[in-house]
Amino acid sequence: MPRKESNTKYKLKTHKATSKRFRVTGTGIVVRTKGGKSHFRRRTPKRVKMQLDSMVPVKGRGIVKRIHRLAPYLKKAN
């Protein structure tokens, strides 16, 4: 039996570390979490620790382009 011809594109593999670190908001903005939340926080003020929880938009068109290349199926949040 002959193989079926497919006119579809190849599936792309997602870079898993990128998909875990970045999210896309409902308006399409790529956001990231802040670093420095794991250890050495004993002497850090409580206000600074609270500020580390917020998500920050990614600046730079080139970086956003690279994120979309590494995680091509990163979609908007539902």
C-alpha cells in the first residue's frame, strides 16, 4: 500500500525551559517572572520580596522574536 502524501508542515519542538519561563497575556504581550526568588532572601526587605511576585513585560523586539521561535505554540492565556 503506498504512503499517503502530506502537504502539511513539520511539527516544531518547543524549548521547554522557554515555555515555563514566559507567558503571553490576553492582549498578546509576552511577560516573564523576575529572578532572585529562590534563596538568599533573608536580608531582603518584605516590600522587595512582594515586588518579585509580579510579572514583567519583555522589552525588545528581538528577544520577543527569539521567544516565539523557541516556543512556537505559546498562545494567549485563556
